[in-house]
Amino acid sequence: MEETHELARRLGRMLAPGDFLALIGPLGAGKTALVQGLAEVLGVEGAVTSPTFVLMRLHRGEPALCHVDAYRLASAAEILDLGIEDWAEESIVALEWADTVPDALPEQRLEIRLEYTDDGRRIHFRGMGPRYAAIVEQMRKQ
């Protein structure tokens, strides 16, 4: 888990308000662990846990971190009903289980796919749009 936190801290230094992270992976793959690492570098105080039951948590930091869980949601409308658009411009949005609500995803985003293999955890980045492609390239260089 420490490697995931460190990777997330490196990523977090590159992010800005308005950025959208689409987190994809099976249960236990490390989606929440990645968000915890982001929260640390953003200066979020207090525990960062999965918002599975509350669906969305806003963590105050620099910038704020909007942590959303789509595990129990079935549509883009349900995501929008949470008020995510109210926070999207002034915070970093991290949406867990993003692959379950593809219609809710912005065209430009950073997709982060987490998986377990026999060799351990693997994390794949895919930048959708020029800003996110540049972030992926910078992550590869580090």
C-alpha cells in the first residue's frame, strides 16, 4: 500500500482544481489507497475512507478533494444527483468504480486502472486529452 500512496503523492503534485480521475479496478485493488495518497499531498486532515455508503465525500485541502464512489450507482443521472458538478471546478474529483457509469465521465480525464496480478499490484494510467496525456508522460519519466 505504501507504494500506491507514494505514486499518488507524486501524481497529486501535478493535479489542479478541475481535474478528474476515473478510478477503475476490482474490490480491494487499491482505489481508496490511491485517494488516501492524494489526500496526503493535498493537505487533507482526518481519515479518508471509501465513500461506498455515503457515495460522496468532500475533503478540504489545497485544493479540495471530491471523493465519489459509483459502486452502488447505475447511471450518470445518479452521479449528477450527488451534486458533483457543484465541486468539479474547484476541486480534484476522484471517482471510484468509474467504469460502471461511463456516461458520467467527462471527455477529458485521467483514467487510472488498478489490478492485482501474481506479481502484486499494477497501476495503469491513460490520459484522455492533452493535459492528462502530459501528466501520464510526466509520471512515466519519474
